[in-house]
Amino acid sequence: MNISVELTLSPLQNDFDTPIKSFIKNLRTSGLVVKENPLSTQVYGEYKQVMEVLTREIETTFGSVAHGVLFMKIVTSDRSNYEPTF
């Protein structure tokens, strides 16, 4: 089963951009389809692979920040080619 995941990482610290950039760079090297915009990062792929990568990268990121919040939405289909029709 393919999934689409939207992620918004919010490290609760003054130097918030370093952990965000590191998180995104690690996702980019995972072999998954990764797209970014100013508000969130989207990851697309096979469920087990996506969840394995996210589990590893979230643990790494949370280990590098004192306090952080991660918002995640999961859709049960690959929406990487979505184009609005309105």
C-alpha cells in the first residue's frame, strides 16, 4: 500500500532551522519521494518503507532537540502527482 505523509516539524528552541534542515536532508537521502514547501514536507512511498524511515528520522531529530513538536497527516494513497482541478 502506498501512502502520502505531510510533516511539519517545530523544534521549540531559538535555533529551530538547523534541526528542520537536517531532518529534510536526511529524508531526501532515503530513496523516498520528498517534496517541500514553506509550510511542510511531503513524503510518498510504500507504507512500511515510509514508516521505517520516519521512525528512524523522527527519533534522530527528537534526540537532537530539547523540545519539539511534529505534526503528521497520513493519506492512504500516493498523492505525489496531485494537481488541483479548480
